[in-house]
Amino acid sequence: MSTRTDIRTGGQLLVDQLKIHQADTVFCVPGESFLAVLDALYDARREIRLIVCRQEGGAAYMADAYGKLTGRPGVCFVTRGPGASNACVGVHTAYQDSTPMILFVGQVARSDIERQAFQEVDLRRMYGQLAKWVVQIEDARRIPEFVARAFALATSGRPGPVVLALPEDMLREEAMAADAEPYKIVQAYPGASELGHMRKMLAHAKCPIMILGGTTWTAQAVADIMTFAQDNRIPTATTFRRQDRFDNLHPCYAGDLGISPNPKLAAQVAAADLVLAVGTRLGEAATDGYKYLSVPRPEQRLVHAYMGAEELGRVYQADLPINTGMASFAAAARALKPVDSSRWAAATEAAHQEYLDYTKPIPNPGALELAEIIAALREQLPAETIVCNGAGNYS
């Protein structure tokens, strides 16, 4: 535990906590409501890179992207009122995508709250449905406590955004407080009985399929789940915007269940007698509006492994719900003794070939063949290239 006894402003205390929790990058649109933080960030410029953005929605999206790519919370600062409103879209995306993110919002002085002061917004009500936790720090001495909790909450269980409101006078306030320790991620582990039950269900299946999605995946977890799929020759699909959860050229890969999926893949999910849903909520996009599996009780037998007990049973009643982080689940699944997969091995090979056939460009009228351009990019770009595009059917 820290034994610091020096007096610091709220802004300095906050930035010191960011350093402790290894936040190396911060995105923001500067505002007068958190000038004390900006001063402290300037002093910490050799340790924390500050990326100044033109609009708060963009800053929040950048923090969301940082969280997606690193697994660590993307940190964003915006000002009250209009800034908080603009940032909502990025926070909502982080919430739906289970991305770890921390949004700090400047707020009016504590003495002015509930008076409709200039650009005042009740941030708890504004963000209550968009974030895992919304809190206003009233006392600078509690900054280490609240920031540590924010990092832990943003990354544990089902990851997501956390919002901290910062009254401007609190940030200028001088206080003496002990620093927190670096946060630790908390994820559940699958039980031996659950894994044994899953293996038994797989051994008795005739046409299984595995669907991967969600967050908390690591490179090792992806490698482990690929080994599990390969050892058991399970056809494996990914969900909307989660294609990197499995090597798309692997012989077990069957395609992605996003917008406009391969109709043959959709039919395979509907015809499966066992669905192993790993990391995915089985949301609207992944199920074509909840059509592939009946709500609330699917016709297929369902193993649902997810990082958060509150999501298990929210839509689908699984035969075997497993509350687990993806890294621990993938490692445990890899360690299971493979089952006899001869009953579905041919279907797995056919599913991969159907994916390859479906992704070949189809000639379209016009001078510009966009499909050919994307195919060329796929062939020429390095495997680890990060490609950004828009959202919606047009993309």
C-alpha cells in the first residue's frame, strides 16, 4: 500500500491513479470543467500520451477501439453537458460490445448541482442505461478508491464502460490520500463437472456447431479454442464483428454469423443438434433476429459459456450454462480428451468449403468492382492488419 503523505489536487490524484493502473493513453476533448486534470496530464506527458480530439463522439470511439485492441480500459475525458451528450454514442457501443472503457466527465461545482447550472446534466440518469456503473466523486480523498473500482469493474465479468463524474471544484481541491494498488481482472473458471457434462453432450451429438464471440479473449485463448475445435473437428462460426476469434483459413472455420451470412451456414445452425456458444450473447445480429434458435428454449441442445452470470438465461435457457472467462474456458476445453468426431467430420469439411465459395467475389454491373477490391486487400495485406470501416448493411 502507498504511504504517500504529500498533498495533491484532485486532478493530480486522478492522474497518479491512471499511472498506477498503467493507462498509457488518454483520449479527450478539452473542457474548462476538468482543467485541473489537464494540468496534471501535462505534467505526466512522458508517461501518458494525451490524444486531443475534435469531437467527443470520436474520442469515445477511440477509447472503445483502444479497449477492443488491448483488453485494457480505454480512457476518455469529456466536459459536461454537450461533451457528455456527444460521448454517449461511444459509451453505448462499448456497452453493447462488452468493451472495457472508462469515461471521465467534468461536472459543475458541487455547490451548483441541482440548480440547472451552466451545461449541468444529471450524469447518473443520462448514463444509467449505458454503463456498468455511474458515480460522481464528491470527495477528492476518495479518488483512488473510485478509480480502482472503475478499472476493476470495467474489465471483470462481462467487460463494459464505467462513467465517473468529476465536479470541477473537487478536482481543484487539495487532499491527502493513499494511492491504490494496480487493479486485477476477475474472471470465473469453468468447473470440472461442467466440462465433463459438455464433453458428454458433444460425444452424443450428430451435427454440432460451435459459435464464438464476445470479449476477454487473448491470443492464447484463440489458439486453445482452435485446438479444441481441430481435435474434435467441430465446425466453428464467429459472430458479428468477431471474425478474429478464429483463423478464417482453418479447416474448421465455417464463416461468420453477421449481417447477410451465408444461407448455408444459417441452415447449418438451425439444423444442428448441439450448439456450443462460447463468449457470445447470441444477440440479434448473430441469430438473425433470434431466428436460428427459438426463444426462450432452443430446439438444439445448448451449451452457453459466457463471462457473466447475469447474461446466462437472459434470452436463452441453455441445457448447460457456464459462467466463465474465455481464457480459462478455452484452456480447459483444449485439455479435454477428444471425442469420436467421425459422424460430423465430413460436414465440417463441407462447411469450410462453402465458406470459401461464399466469399469469392461475384461479378456486379458497373465499372468499379468493390468485391474485387476487398478480395485484393485480403490477399495483399499482412494477416495482422487492422481494417476500419463503417457500420450497417452498406459496409
